[in-house]
Amino acid sequence: MRSAMVKAALLGIGLLALLIGLYSYGTAGQRAEPAEEEVKYLIGVSQPNLVEPWRVMMNEEIKREVEKHANLRVIFTDAANDSRQQADDVRKLMGYGIDLLIISLDDPVMLTPIVTDTYRNIPVIVLGRGVTGYDYTLYIGTDNRLIGSKAGEYAKQLLDGSGKRIIEIKGLQGAPTVEERSAGFYEALADRDDLKIVASIYADWQRDKTEDELNELLDDHADVDLIFAHNDAMALGASKALAQHRISGVKIIGVDGVNSDNGGLQLVKNGVLTGTFTSPTGGGEAIQYAVDILNNEKGIPKKVILRSHQITADNAELFERKMAVSEVKPRREITDHRPIRIGFAQVGTESGWRLAHTKSVISAAKEEGIELLFEDADQQQEKQIEYIRKFIAERVDMIVFPPVIKTGWDEVLMEAKEAGIPVILSDREVKVSDDSLWTAFIGSDFTEEGRRAARWLVQELADAEGSVNIVELQGTKDSGPIAGRKQGFEDIIAQDGKYRIVDSLQGDFTFISGKELMHEALKKHGSNINVVYAHNDDMALGAIEAIEHAGLRPGKDVLVISIDATKAALKALAAGKMNFVVECTPLLGPQLMKAVKDYMAGKELPMKIITSEGVFTQETAKRELANREY
């Protein structure tokens, strides 16, 4: 299937490895090489370095998964901590005719352009530490803000009392991973005035640089009580610096949790680190998804967020035993006489999007032979809780629900956990004290939706003079989508002072609320409104009607931006009454049923499965209308 270029690359790998520092990997060292015609796909793997145990483990996991696919070949590169070299490595891999690129990077600022260029030609999977923007096929990593928050909560447990001093050791300056872990850490510490972060340093993820930087810092901060390092390699460097200064009793928290000689798991067991948080490499998952992508399978997500676990001296040995078990055992035997039973507590029927979501779940369950117990909570949390308890009493195999609001779920989810019934969140998230109360989330990245809406606006009005006045129409109070959509939008417009949200009004995702809120905004601000940013299509459509009633032209006098991309919104977009729509697909049923079957088969589900979604302008909406199912 591949061109002669691929064959030449495969035949020349040995020489190339000597010349440019690459190494190749087939199906297994002990297995005979297959004939060239058996090689169907060539995958390039680009690493920024192979100094960190975490990255070495990533490559090992990739190799183990490749052994299962006789038609795959992989070329690995190591940039030796040189971002320019890594960009060159990617260009060389492209020159060898790779079918797909897997890249893990330290410097997103420098490497985002080469990832974008590559993505224009072949699929790209980004691992671990992400790029900026949306130009990639799939991202596999962890929730870095949550890891930072967990580290902060752990620090509070370790530092009871007052006057405690903390040093934070960060990775590469400007990297999203670093910013997110640090933000989560600071947020968790915000309610403890007695805890002070006395210094933060950037050590570029490197052990030796950490040791050197901290050696200088400890001259002035020898009274430090705790160090939080953004990875275990830097945590190890911190321990070495402390030892050189003969400082003892300092708590050290790391991130990665790799089970190797200098990995976090062993460092915790040996007492070098106080604790660490796992950051799964995603190497095995990357090959699994790569095969699906190359075979044009449907339902490929945009992001897969893997769950992080805390490791301390109390559970390190148990965790090590779990990691050593590779066999996947079904959680129960599924027979023709007892199909999988799911309890589905739908939030309501507030929009066309929600109706399409319900239809997708029901249809997918029927297609997979899964028994679905369906209840409609009519936008009431009390009813959803009642139905969840009903499902627990009926001993279903799994509970699925989109929470009407984020909070207030701890008690009922604990009841489900104690009953041994896993819970999947569909399209909305919860805020609970213990994230082990739910198994997985399947839906959209609401913050990225807000960012994408704002990026279009900033680009569209880049040359506009004077202030741009924006009215924001929010969805249901305390619901999962509104916080992310609001934050993401504000993150982007905050970079230019001319964009001003003059009103942010609370709605409930319905057409009526959108119309009423827009009518209220027009009475207050009149023709001074330049942009309406609605958190969903139904509210945007209601706003359009109010704008027209006021004698203004939606899409011209007032730009209208929305999220969902329902057929009704695309029609308004094609007619020129909307300007930009970010897709938030309700067709989650197939991915949900796949997750259910995978879990029952014994697989560990990712913490979050984020769907792949597009954006639409007035020009592209016309082409999409014929294909829109909802």
C-alpha cells in the first residue's frame, strides 16, 4: 500500500540510525522480519528526549503494542532536548513517507508550527504534553490542572499547622502542561493562608538542571517544608540538592509515577519522594488509536484524558502489583440470557440538541443489544438523584447521566460506588470531592469550545477600530458547560483590550430564555451591541428573533456566535443571520456503548473521552446542511 519511498525507508533504517540517531522497531526483536509487502503502515514517533524515565516508558509501551500488529513498523527519534532538532526530526520522518506521526514534546511554542504543517498532510497524535490550538488528529494525556489540584490537596494534608514554606519546580516556561499544573496547585492552596509558595523555578523537566537551580535557591530557603515538582525527574533532582545541603525532613511531591529504577513509584517506595501522581504515557493507547485512524474507523475522539492515581508509601506496593498484571479479565460474563443493563437518567428535553442526544443513546443501545432503562428528569436534580437511586436498587450494570448542575452529587454517587455500579457522565461533568466516584466522562471540551468561538471573533474583527461590545448569553446556572465556555472565551478576548463583555446574562439553554435575555440586553444597550455570544444554538436563535424585533439585522448589525451546530443553527448561518458556530455533537451514543462494552470486558476506561468536533462559517454551513442529522 505504501509507495517505494516507504520501502526505501524500511530497507535503509539501519544505515540511517547510524547517520542521524534514529532507531527503528519492528514487531519484536525475537520475531522474524516479515516480507516487505506485509508492512502496511509506517509510523513515526518523535520524542524531545529519552532522559526522563517517563519517556522511556512511553516508547516501551508503544513497542509492546506494536508487537500485536505484524503490518506496522515504527521509527523512533530522540531530539536530545533540542526543540529545533525535534522539528528537523519530524521533517525527516515525513521524508521517509510515514503514514502517521506520534509526537510528544516539551516546547509547544516552538513545535506547534511543525505539528500544524504535518497535520495538513497526515494524521498526528500528540502525547502527554500538548500543543497550542486544535491542529492535530488526537491528543492523549492527563488532566494537568486536576493533577496540580490533587498535589495541592495532598500538600495541605502533609503540612498541618502554620507557617509552612513551599517551593514549586516547574517544567518548561510557557508550556500548557506547566501552566495548568501550576494553576491547579495554586487553586488548591488558596484556602490556606498559612501556606506560602516562597519560590518557583523552571527546570525544563530535567533532573540535573533542577539540582543546579535548587542548590542556589536553598542558600536563601533552607527552611523549606515541601517541594512540588512537576515531574519525578525534577523531584529526584530536588532530593539530591537537599542531600547536598544536608537538609532533611522536607516533603517532596512529584508527578509521573513510572515503575522503573529512577521512576516515581520506586522513589516513593524507597522514601526519596513522599508521594507522586501518575501521569500515564498513553503509548499503548496511541498505537491502538493509530490503527483505527489509519483504517478510517469512525468515532475517533479529539482528546483522550487518562486517569491519574496518587501513590504514597501506604499504597506503593499494591500499585506496583496492579501495574504488573497485564491480563484483562471481563468484569462479568455476558450471555445471551443476560444482556448488559444501563440506567440512563436524561437531564430533560430543553433543546433540539438534547432530543438528538437522547435519540443517539437509545439507538446505539438497541444496535448493541444493550438493555436501556430510560428516565427523563425534566431539568430537576432531585429527579435525577431519585432515578439514580432507582437504578442502584435494580442492580443495573452501569449508570449513565448528564448532570443538570455540577454540584450536589457526592452522596448518591457514593451510594453507587458502594453498590459496585460504575457511573459514566455523558456530555456534562460533576464537581465532587472524590473523582473516583465516577468512572468516565464522554463529551466535549467546553473550554476549548469557548476558545474557538473567541479565536474566530478576534480574527474576524482584527482590523476593527474602537471597542467591541459583547453580550454573553449563558446556559443553566451551575451546569457543566457554562463555566468552560465562559472561561475559554474570556481567555482569548483578554489578550486584546478592545473586546468587552458588557453584559453576561443567565439563561437556561432554551429558545425562550435567549429571546427574553436578548430583549433585555437591547433595551439596556441598544445598537451599541456588536456581538452576541450564546452558549447554545437555541438561545442564539431566540436572540436572533429579538434582534430582528428591534429592527436590527442579525449577522450584520450584530454578529451572532453560538455553540452546538444543530440543523436549525446551520440554516440561520447559511441565511446570514449567524456568523460562526462551534460544533458540540450530541451523537454520543456509539462512543458511550463502546465504553460500556470495553468496561464490562475488563478494560480500564480513560477518565475523559473528548469528541472530535468542527466549526462552521456562513460559507461552510451550506455544505454541511445536507449531512446534518439533528
